[in-house]
Amino acid sequence: MSRAASAQDLRPNRLACILGLCRSFIREFFDQNPLSQLGIAIMRNGLVEKLTDLSGSPEAQVAKLDAGKLGSPAGDASLQNALDLSVSLLRSLPPYGHRELLVVFSALATCDPGNVLDSAKACKANNIRVSVVGVAAEVYVCRRITEETGGTYGVALNETHLEQLLLAHSSPPPATSAQAKAELVRMGFPQRSTEEASSAVFVGLEARLLSGNYTCPRCKARVPELPCECHICGLTLISSPHLARSYHHLFPVPPYHEDSKERAEEAAGVLIRQPAMRDEVPTSTGSYCFGCLREVSQPGAAGQLHLTLRCGRCKQVFCFECDAYVHEQLHNCPGCEFGGT
Amino acid sequence: MRFNLEGLTVYFPYEYIYPEQYRYMLELKRALDARGHCLLEMPTGTGKTITLLSLITSYQLAHKEVGKLIYCTRTVPEMEKVLAELAELIEYRAKYLGRGPGSNEILALGLSSRKNLCIHPRVAEEGSRESVDAGCRRLTASWVRERAAERVSRGTTEGGEEGGSSGGAVGEIELCDYFEGHERAGVEALLPPGVYTLSDLRDFGRKHGWCPYFLARHMMAFANVVVYNYQYMIDPKVSQMVSRELEKECVVVFDEAHNIDNVCIEALSVNLRKQTLEAAGRNLGKLSNSIRRAREADAARLQAEYNRLVAGLIAQGALRGGEDWLANPALPADVVQETVPGNIRRAEHFMGFLHRFLAFLRDKMASPVVTSQSPQVFLHELQERVQVDAKTLKFCYDRLSSLLKTLEITNTDEFTPIQLVADFATLVGTYAKGFAIIMEPYDERLPQVPDPVLQLSCLDASLAMKPVFSKFQSVVITSGTLSPIDLYPRILNFNPVAIQSFQMTLTRDCLCPVVVTRGADQMPMSTKFEMRGDPGVMRNYGRLLVDLSAVVPDGIVAFFVSYRYMDQIIAKWHDMGILQEIMQHKLIFIETQDVVETTLALDNFRRACDSGRGAVFLSVARGKVAEGIDFDRHYGRAVVMFGVPYQYTLSRILRARLEYLRETFQIKEADYLAFDAVRQAAQCVGRVIRSKADYGMMIFADKRYQRHDKRDKLPQWITRHLKEAHMNLSTDMMVHVAREFLRAMAQPYDRGAVGKSLLSEAALAALDAAGGLDGAGAAGA
């Protein structure tokens, strides 16, 4: 939000454009990383102002990012102050998480109280990964900081490119060995109560009257949405798909391979040896998709394209639609989840 | 990699080679084969130095008859850089050729003045080059050493009789331990093969107790590669002592040689100021005194000198100790091999002669009007007024050096003024053509302050280059900017066997030259004399810089045509508030004529760029910064050339030189002026690109760049990137272009674009089989 943010080379101007894209970035970010937290700060007048604290709720953050409420851009940007703030905020976080700082930088200079590279060192010491998305041109100090802290640096050519660059940051980077320290975290997987109007109860901290809600497994408090921390006992409450979505970057579903005759025969052998899991779950024989139970073509049939895929681990057959759904949205293989290995 | 270049095995220390480097080698090799001189232009940042070194050392290896490689650089840092690259090359070659004796190991060394090489604890501390030289002579002159040796021998004999009382007397004559160490080692003092930078030489000297300077001078005879300053080759005074013994087969390389004509001219020009003449008068007084003293104490010595002069034994070797200072300022071929004329053989007579000559010069300097004379007119006047003829003048320098040596004077730095006068006299006496004597009673810019300067100005750059071209078999003149390349053979008066300008192959368009002719208000911008004072033009220039500093990250360099114009425009900008506007975006640093101040400014400029604050450096074309400082990477993302940097055309020296060029070489005045201006401009803007990974804007802000006579004098590697759409822009259009360019350049870029701009060993072998990269092109040309 320095003076440079009022330039009009992005329509309508840089600030409006960036704010809009930041809002979609925040939504996308929480969609990809439901367990993560995010806070917003702005650089203006040589200072850095903390807009929101670190939290896990997208809507509260998005609401803050409104051009009208923010005021107008002015003064210089100070990277050093921004880095210092992020260090002080992120330092207290547990070591198993990624600590990241994403700077959307429209200025071409940073006006600092001291040497910005010292702050960059502090970031590095605290394992904070700094990435910068510039909108004007390559600034040496940004390049330097991102290289030092292992982040990425991109400069946007236009609005669409800026969006691409921003959204590329919504999925987390591969875990580094420094952060691989495992630690057990206590979490709760609450049950959702029915959505019937008759079962409406007072829910959450604000005690709103809601019908659908989640009950904390430890203290039985009711919370309105997941993921969150229980307002009574502080337990982290999530659901399994959240976990999967968060961790799919770490444990991706192995890609399915195109089914062939040989693979089908091999798979048939494996599947026969398996005990039938439960009566209601059919093992796919190769003619039905395990995901949607629709009929698919026989593999290896003469004159036909091989339109089926097979999971390398559970040996079940899937159609293309289910493959896309599993890998891009679900991030869990239904065959493997049923213990088909 | 190792590859075959038309039958020559070339060792190149990198895995890939640029196509232009290959072409450069090819051209260079053909020139060496033809035993002729060549003129090669290749943009900076394409690895010119390593290409040169790699080809020539490989050539030396294959053709034993080729002598040393003499590599001339302009500055000491450049010298160090060359040696560092050479070291890398040698390291690489050792992999193929092995080490140890008999494996064609190379001895390469850098040679510089005593100031840079001295390791004597006290002398090395001296400030200027002259005082280090003098300090060294005080300790190492042959008579000093003789006297010390006498003392020592007397001390030991007397010491036996009187018992240690003379111990202190021996200590009074101080000698340099390192020099003595080197002398004692004599011919045994050898450097093992390897590459020696100046600091390596100093370390080696310290370790062995040998003087690095004399060691380097001694080792020059054995070295395969010698790297030194231009002066050592071009300036007759220096090259006489240093480069005389180089064999004819040597390959001489002048790197960064775009200003070689100016170096040549400076080498043969002498400026005398009033202070110089006064000091020379004082020197004469001192000399007379010491002559008188010598006459009383040791008349035989003066007599011996007289006899020697009569016998015509002026040659260096005949003089005691063969000290290597006070060489003749005229070129070797022009030095008359005759006996010194009778009227100055006696020391007293010579003093009288100098007194008269000095009086004449003083008289000339008192004149209130600007005069410009040819040497003949000057000599005629001299003859009429004080009865000094040209022949006597010719010998002035030799006579003076003989006298100084006879009088055993060691503090030569004090006698610089009289040496300058003698320089002047000898040059005037020797050359009738190609010089002008110009007397300016005051500086043009400050007419009210009398500051008379008497200048003996050389007008012909080919004079100083001639001995180099005729002596050495192959002379290579190369630089990043030698355009228009056909002018150089004319002003240096030689016939190259190869003239070639190479282009840079780039994987992306990392140069963006633009010509800005109008301000945002569509008024033309120019530094033409009639327009430069116009506030509108100044404001437009200011707006240009403000707008630019808002869109360009990190460092910007701006060049003005002169210090005077820069001062003027900065004052105006301050009044208009433009400086404050720039300061909102970037810090401002300004080059001044003070070297220390400028160095400090540069240092802080770099810090500002490093820390992301961004900065603008305001500098002057033809200044120190424009010539020697690189603004690579983020230090220079854009460079602005405000105006066309013409020389000060009213200067008498330039007028005289233009006239001479027109008469002798048929070069039109306007052509030469434009050539000189544009090469300076190209030099300035070339500061921002130092490698292919680098990128930068080049902004020519003057409407005159739009004209063809300017534009076609720019080097090809710039004009090739000058798109039609980027010419005749106004400031706002330029800003738009800059924005787009910088965005495009900030995108990640694939460094390993092998194939298009890099050739591997295999690709080269294929090329060689197919008859060379540009076999067809060369045949066509």
C-alpha cells in the first residue's frame, strides 16, 4: 500500500486489482489448506500495519480487505518492518507447521530503518519462507531475500499473470527436512448433528441458534463450523477430508495407470486372494467403476480404447471422471480407504 | 573443452563456447597466420578476454616461433582480472598437458609501477607514484650502492683499527634489502612457471627477499604472457626502458582500446603551467648549486662526463649503472644518434641554455592572447629571440638526464618540472609535423582568472602507434565499442589484415535501447548549444528522470555531457523541485571531479542498490565513472545519456587536431566529432551490460540521435536491438516501453539455452567438419 500501489498500469489500479486477487487467494488458500492460519498486514508510509491476526477463518479476513476501509495508499514500503512483524508473529508457532510470508510488492524500493538483509537473516533463522510477487519489475533485494529464505519470486506481466502467480502460492511447498520433526497433535473429529429445524440449539461462542452443528468429542460443546478450535477446551476440531486436503501435498494419492490386459489379470489374482470385505461393497471386476459403479468397458477387448484406469495399490478399476475427482478434489482413493490393499 | 580450429588445437576452459567467441577466434587466428594487425569489436559480456587468452596461448603452444603475448590494459584492476582468467585457463590446460618441467608451462606476470609493487616497508608507504620511484632510487641508485659498499669495506678495515666506532656511519647509507637480495641472486632470481598477479609477485618477493619490481622486470624476458598498462607500450619514455627488448614476433593486444588514439596523443603531449615553469626555475638554481659544488669537490667527474659527451657515448649502456629513468620522450626511430652539440656539452653552458629557454617560455606565457603555432614558427621565433636552435633542443632531454646522473641526484620527483620542460624542448625540436603549440592565458570558462597554460599538443595519434605497429608482427586492437570500425585504421594510420565487428547472440532481448526525442509536452529535447539553457528542455530532462525513477527498480545511471552542464542542470532541478521528486523514489549520488568524493559516492550508491532503497547516479561522459566503472546487474537497470557528448568544440587543441585530421587523413571535422561523441555515448550506455544474463534499458535522450549520422555510428550490437518502434519517443511513451521491458525481463529465464547461443564440443567438431561456422559468410566477404 505504498505510493506505487496507486499506479494505474493494472486496471482499475494496482491496489484494487491486488485486493480483489488477494480475496480470491485467501479463499483458495483455505480451500487448499483448511488447517492453516493466515494473517494480513499492509505496508504503508514506511510502516507496517497488522490488519488481521493469524486465524483460520477466510471470511473474516476477506471482509477486512476492502478498499474503502483500508484508506488510500501513501508513502514508501518498508520490507524490513514487514519481515520483522512476520518474525514476531510466526516465531511462536509450533515447529511442525510451515511458516510462510507472501509479500505482494508493488513498490520498487524499500525504505528501511536498518539493513533489510539482517531481517532476512532473522527470517531464515526462524525458518520463515519469504515469497514475493512483484507487480512492477524485478527488485534486487526481493530476489535476494527470496533466494536466501528459499521462497520464490515472480513479477507479474498483467492481471491474469498476477492471479496465476498469487494462486500458485496457495498450495504449500514440499516439506523440507528441517521441518520434518514429527510431533503428535491432539485433534478432535466431531460429529455433525442433524439439520432438522427441531434440533436447533445455541451454538458456539456467540450462542447463535443454529440447527446443523458439530459437537466437540471432548467437552461436548457445540461449534458451528469446521475446522476451528473448540471455544471451551481449545481442542482442534476438524474432519477427515480437511486433513486429507491439507496433507494431500505431503501424501498424494498415487496416480492411476491405464488398465491393460496384463494388469487386469494380475489385479484379478490379487483381488481373489483378498477376503471379501463386506457384502455391500462390491470388488470391481473390471467392468464396473469402483467409484461410481457405472459400467466401464472391458480392458483389452479388441478394437476398443482402454478407457479404464486402475489404482496401483488397491487394484480397483476407476473411470476417468472418478480419477479426476479422486486426484483433484477428494485426495483419498476410495479403494485404498476401504482397506483394499 | 578442447577443439580443433582450422588445424589449431584450442584449449578453452569452459564446457560451452558462444558462437561469437568462436568467430572471434577464427578471425584472430587468421590474422595471426597472416602475421598482420587486426581490429576486432565484440560486445562486452561475451567473454572477450578469455577468448583472446585462450586462442593466443594455444597458438603459442602450436607455433613455437610466436613470441610473448603482451596484453595491454588500461587499469590495474583490469590487469588483475586478465591474470585471474589466465590462471583459470592454465589450470584447465594442465589437465591436458600435465605439469612439471617440459610440459609447456606458462609464465605469466603483471607489471606495474613501483607504487604497486614495492614491498619496502617505508618506501611503499609513499603517496604518489613519483615519490615511490624517487624513494626507490634513493635506496637503489648505483652510486648510492657503490658508496655504501665502499663504506662497508672501509668500515671493516677501519673497524679493525678503531674498534667499532664507524658502525653507525655504515648504517647511515640505507639500502633496500629486497633490491640487494635480488641483486645477490643475480640471474638465479627466477620465478617458477605460473601466473603472477601483482599481489602474488609481492608475496613471492617477500618470501624470497627479492624486490618484486625488479624481479618482474627481469622475468619479462622469460615470460610467455606479460600484462601491463598501455603506457608501457605506447609512451616512448616508458616503453624505451620496459619494452625495448621485446622480440618482433610478440603478439600485442590492446584491450578496451576504443580510446587508444587519445592515449597515444597524451603520451606525446606536454602541458606547462606557470607553476611548472617557476618550479623548473628553482630546479635550475639547485642544479647550478650542485654543479658548483661538484666542480669544487670532484671536478674530474664533470670532466669525465664532458669527455663522454664529446665521444658521443650518450647511449644508455655507457652511462654508469644504466639507470632506467629519464628516457627520451621522442619515439625511438626519431631519436638522433649523434653526439650532443658542443654548445651544451659543458654543464654550465647547458645551464645557461636552459635558463634562456625557460625565460623564453615565461615570456610566451605572459602574453594575454590565445596563440596557436606550429612547431616551425615556434622554433623560428626561438631562434630569433634567444638564439636557440632546433638541433640543440633535440638533445635537451638526453643532456639533462646525463647531467642528473652525473650529479648523482636521487630525489627525482623534485626535478619533475625541469624534466617536463626538457620533454617539451626535445619534442618541439624533433617533430615539425603533427604538433601544435597552444598558449591559453586563461581557462575559457573563467576568463577573469589568469591561468596560463602552454601546451605542446600532439595532433597525430598515429605517431605514437607507428613504432608499435612496425616493431611487432601482430597487434590486436579490441574493444566492446570500436564503431565505426573503419575510422580507426585511418586515424591510427595502419593496415589491418582483419577488421571485424561481432554481434552478441542472445537468448532473449536483454538490451533495450530507446531514443527519446521529446518531453511529455512534445517539445524537442537536445543539449545543442542553443537549446541546452532553455528551462523547458531542462525541465523535460528532469521529468524524464523522475518518471524513469518511478518505474525502474534499483540503480539508474545518468550521464551528462559535461561537468559544467551537470552543475547547471542540477541547480535548476533543485529550484524546480525535481530533485525532491526523484528523492521520493531513489537516492541521488553525484560524480565530482574529486576522486575520493566520487569513490565514496559510488560506494554508497552500491549500498543503496543492495539494500533495495534504489539510487540514481549522476555522472559525466568522458569522466572517470564513464570509463572505468561497471554498473552491471541491479546497479544499472537503466542508463540515460542526456545529450550527445561532443567535445568542447571551441578548445584550441581540438580545433588544431581537427584541422590536422582534415589535411592529413581527409577526415571531415563533423565526421570526427560525431564519431568521438557517439563512441563516448556508446561507452557510457555500455556500462550497464556486462554479461548475457544481465539486462538494462539504454536511453538516448536527444533529438539528434534520431539522425542517421549519429545512429549508424553506434556499435552494431546496440543498433540491432534498436527497434523502429523505439525511436523518436516522447517521455511518456518511453516510460511505457520501460515498464513492459522490465516486466518481461523479470520473468524467469532459462540460462542453459544450449544450441542457440552456446556450442558444445561436439557441435564444434561438427562445425569444423562442415567447414566452419561462417565459412560461407567469410568466403562471401
